[in-house]
Amino acid sequence: MNYAETLGANAKACEKALRCASTEQKNKALAAIRSALTENTEKILSANKADLEAAEKNGMSAAMQDRLRLTPERISGIAAGVEDVIKLDDPVGLTESGSVRPNGMRITKVRVPMGVIGIIYESRPNVTADAAVLCLKAGNAVILRGGKEAYNSNKCLCDIMRSAIASAGFPEDLIQFVDDTTREVTTQLMKCTQYLDVLIPRGGAGLIRAVKENASVPVIETGVGNCHVFVDETANLEMAVNIVDNGKTQRPSVCNAVESLLVHEKAAETFLPMVKERLDKHNVEIRGCTKTAAILGDCVIPATEEDYATEFLDYIISVKIVKDIDEAVDHIGKYSTGHSECIVTNSLANAERFKNEIDAAAVYVNASTRFTDGGMFGFGAEIGISTQKLHARGPMGLRELTSVKYLIDGSGQIR
């Protein structure tokens, strides 16, 4: 039995204790986690400091360091997220539907935990807590494999949560951390079909692709966000500036950040200098088409096909001037990763066309793509943003971490 299989066997051995637990028991464990995170803030910050020092030494970008960084405020936010999950309805045991067949059999469809969930993710240590908490509330054991750049932070958080759930009467191995961050062990986890019920990758395009190509365990694809904003000819330009600025600069290293800006040719002469002035405050690099360069000048780096297809996760944005909504929709259809797309418009017809024709998990009219988030959607924390169409799409909350089973009550019926 290899290392990943050992973790899987540990999870499977104690999964029943959680699957059969009451909502009250699970919430008690979550409350213990919430308190433990707050009480151990200094310990968590110390572990995170070691990761940040290594990141700076290794030349990690400022945006990615921000993604890695924990502060007292962010730890308080994580603890508040746990409280939000406690308040959410428990999906386990929920009756989805029911019927009585002509032969008298009663069939009921109910929600049940998935079982054992593996999560492979990068950089952001808050994912460690979010994932563990959501899996626990949904009745699942979880195996967490974070990136080596956040190793100390992730291990510290896992150790704290394991002790917390033990104090609430649950086995520690309902939450497990992959200590070994080598590629060999990650591959073992992807092949752990005997013990893992589903594998969820959360990170950049390279990670998602590697998991999809190598996993034997069923995969829910999440995370890659080449998100666009299209400013049409009727848009309120001040609103558009605010939406682009928020989407690009508030937190550029996350998957719902804006990566590409499309501007209708009738709005471009006025709008592009406006948005450049705002983006300049954050030193955002603009990679644009020849028409963009003609308006904004030499500051524009000529955009390539690769630029339009890239999730930068940095202070970089690609820009293209389009002749109409048809060209905008076609461009998004070609380059979108199916995450979040936005139109800024005062045209009801254009708004409806955009909502109907854009194929993405979240489609916005006159609002920032930064809202694609489990907390913002009222789901508490999230396990990730699913960009696929099977089982779950968009922010994945508690319900998306469950499956269903059918309960059949009879009185001796035979076929």
C-alpha cells in the first residue's frame, strides 16, 4: 500500500462516523474549528511567515505572494466563514423527490455524502480551511494536498483542525494533509480509485490540465478563469471603469479576476483613456490590439493570440476593440474558460443576448466578476468554482459536495 492509499484507507475507515452524524454533531465540530483558528492566530501567522519568506526568496510575484499571505484579518475572515457554514442548512438527508409506484412501492430520493474527497490546490491557505469545513458539514472525509509554496501554513491549519474535531468526538483522520508534496505522491492520489470517490483540483491551468490528464479518480474541474468584460456602445462609462478596475486590481491573483477587456469601437475613444487612468494607479500592463495602441499610444504592448487566451493572475490585462456585440460574443466564445463573463450596457436587448449566448458558469450584466464566490452567492465558503457542466457548475457549496441515493420501501413486491 503506497502513501496515498494509506491516507485513503484511513479516511475510509472513519468516514462512516461522519456520514451517520447529526447536523448538531457536525456543527459542534465546526464550532470547535472556528474557535481553534481564532485562538491559534499567532501560530498560523508564524507558519505563514515562513512560507512568505521562502516565496520572496524564490522570486514569487507580488500578486501571488498576496494570494499566499495570511493576516489577522484574513484569519478572522476564515473563522467567520466557518460560522457561516454552521448557519447553513445541512443538505444530508434532504428529500429531493418521492413517489408511490402502482405496485405500492414507495421510492424516495435523498441527499447523501459523497464519501472521501481528495482536493489538490495551489497557493491559497484559506482553501485548506474552506475545503475541510465544507466537506465536514456535507458528511465527507477529506484529503488535502496543497502546494509546496504554502506547506507550512497548510500543515499548521490542518493540525489545528484535526485537534479541534477530535475534541468534538470525531476521528482526526476525517481531515488529512498530504505531507509529501512530490509529483509521485500527487500521481498516487490521482490513481487512488479504491478509496477516493472524487478528486477536485483547484488552481491554475497547468494544475487543472495535469489532474484531468492523469487522474483515474472522477474529477470535478474548477478554477481556471480567463474572464472578460465587454463594454458596449450604450454603457455607462463611469460604471464600466469601476467594474473593470475592481475586476482587475482588487485581487488579481484569483480566478474571478478580469483578464480581458473588450470595448465597442463607438465607445473606445472616450472609454480607453478613462480606464487606463484608473488602471495606471496599479501599474497594470496593457496588451492590446492595433486600434487600442492607436488610441492609448506606446504604452500598449501588442497583444498576441496567446495573450487573449491567458489567465494572467497578475497586473496585466488584454484589450481588444470590437465592432459590435457579435464580435464580442465570438471572441469570448473562442477564448473563455467558461468561468465568469460580464457585459456593461444600458441596452436591454444586448443584456439579454449576452446572457443567452455566453456559455459560462456565471454571466453578469453591469456587475463585477469578482462576485463569483460561494460567500457572495450566499453558500458560505466554497470548494471551488466548477467550470464544467457535469454534476456541478459555478460556486460549489454544500449541496454540490453531496450525491443522492434512492430509498425503496415495499411490502413484499417482486418483479
